[in-house]
Amino acid sequence: MTHIKGITVILIDKIQTGTDPFGHPTYKDAEVQVDNVLVAPTTAADAVSVLDLTGRKAIYTLAIPKGDTHDWEDKEVRFFNQRWRVFGIPLEGIEANTPLDWNKKVTVERYA
């Protein structure tokens, strides 16, 4: 029996380091490895739908493992030696009612 296994992606999180002279917060990037993330191409129908609604082109959908507590909204991620941007609201199912190891999904677009 073959088990489904995801890859490790790098989530770029922003950590507040202080404030600038005008009182606005300053941030630095913090790279967080998230293991066992499933990466699948977004279906053509979903990609067209998202493009029509948001003007953004969905390329991949990421399935996030159960128990992950990171904030994925509007974050940068790296995998396949490229940078991607999460857009939209992460969709999350009830952990106890979701089979397998993943209960949240996010959509990403290419980010240069």
C-alpha cells in the first residue's frame, strides 16, 4: 500500500522587529519549514473561476497538514525552487471529520 506524502514548503512569515521613526511597525522575514504539504495543480475550471472573480491566476492548490497553526493568508511560500503568493482565504475543514492528514487548503499564484 502506498502512502500519500507531501513535500516541505517554506512559509515566509513577517515578524515585527520594532517601529520606525514615524511609529509604523517594521518587520523582518522569518522562514518556517512546513512538512508534508500536498501540492496539486489547480484545475482548469477552478483557475478560470478564480481569475474571473479576483483577477488572479491560481496555479497550485496546497493542502496543509492537520495541526498546523501558521497564518497562511497573504503569505509568500517557496517550493519547486520558485516563489509563490497565497491569495484568498484558507479553507479549513473540521479536523476530526476530515480523512487523511490534511484539513486546510490554500491557493497560490506565481510571485516573482
